[in-house]
Amino acid sequence: MSIELYNKDGHICIAFNDLVDGEGVQSNQFLIIDDDESALIDPGGNLTYSRLYTHAGRYTTIKNLTYVFASHQDPDIVASVNKWLLSTSCKVAISKIWERFLPHFCAPGNYTQDRIVSIPDEGMHIALGKNKITAVPAHFLHSVGNFQFYDPVSRILFSGDMGASMCGEDYRGETVSDFQAHIPKMLSFHQRYMVSNKTCRLWAHMVRQLDIEWIVPQHGAPFKGAAMIAQFIDWVESLECGVDLLSQEAYRAPAP
């Protein structure tokens, strides 16, 4: 299922939310088109490649894809990178921490040579068509080298795992309408995958400086509108998670 998040003056943002076949975790993939250039964000692994290629091809000529943007290194983020490098002319933008690991997803050969854009820890602006997409630092949320991608034209923050929710098989792309009711779908994931409240607070302070209409995570439902986004950021800011919740009980060798 594809959902049009934004479409104005040649700038288009599309979400795909049900392309995972088999037993893999359902995830969202995203396509941004500006003028005659395009980028896929977190295109996923082999479970999504064929269907994403077909669905995204309804909006743009995929063999001319300009970029793959990878928020981090996980298989459900970018394990299909070998296929995208072989079937398109794209470059891959990923954290400098993970650029040397990316070839492990590829067949032997020089498929990644001169085709990786290394994102420095402080982030960067990446030209796409007539505009730019901003790689926003989100380190340790949850990967040690992690980025989110902010589109200032559509005012969408593609937030990776931040904001992820387990919405079940009946999810069809709806935005969050009741924040309190949505918390149980996010809580355990964030408690385990986000490293600490300190990183959450730093992230919250940063994103409040951005003009955001949507926060769209890689799993589950997006947040739309200033009021809903403010509730989400406030929740993240106060969340105890990761190492905050650890005790010696988590570090005990199994009994004989």
C-alpha cells in the first residue's frame, strides 16, 4: 500500500507500509522525488526489494534512482543494498561508522566503489533535485551511528526507529489519533532499543528547533500536526530506557 504524504510543485513524498513478505518485521519504506531526482529511505532487505522496486516504479524511473538513504546498518534498513546498486545508478548515503560494513551486504566486486556518501557525525545537507534533504544526527537512537532525514519542503522528519510502534497486521497507514492509547504500542520497543534518557533529551531539544509537520518512523504509525508531534517529543524527553533500566539482574551468568 502506498500513501502520498506530500505532492506539490514537483516535490513528492510517498510511504510504503505493507511490502514485507514472509516472517520479517513489517516496516515502512519511503520515496522522495524532487524535479528529476529521487531517493529511497531505508529500503529494507530482500523481503521488500522486488515489491518496492515495482511500487516505487509507478512514481519514478527506478533505474535512474539518485540515492538510497540509510538511517543505520540493520538488515531491515539496507540489506537489499546490493540489488539497488546493481539495478540502479544510485549512491548510498550512510553514517561514516557503517560505510566500511556496507560491502558485507554485497556480492564480491567493486559495486560500492565511489558510490557511498559518508555522512559525518554532525550530519549534512544532501542535494536532491532543486532542494536538499538534511541528515540529522540521532546517534544511539538506537544505532551508534544513526541518522534521521529531514525534508524541509514537506516538513517531514523520517525518524527511523524513533517513534516506531507495533501496530499489528491490521495497520493500513493511519496517523496516530490518540496519543495516550498509542503509548503501549511504542513503550517496550523504545525501552529496549533507545540507549538512555540522556540521548532522548538531547534529541528532543534538537528536533524542537525544526519546523515539522510529520514524524514518520520506519515501523508503524506516523505522527502529524503540531499538537501530536509535541506530545510525542515530550514523551520521548521524559522516557527512561536502555541503560537507565539496567541493574545487576541483567548481568548474571545462567545458573549451572
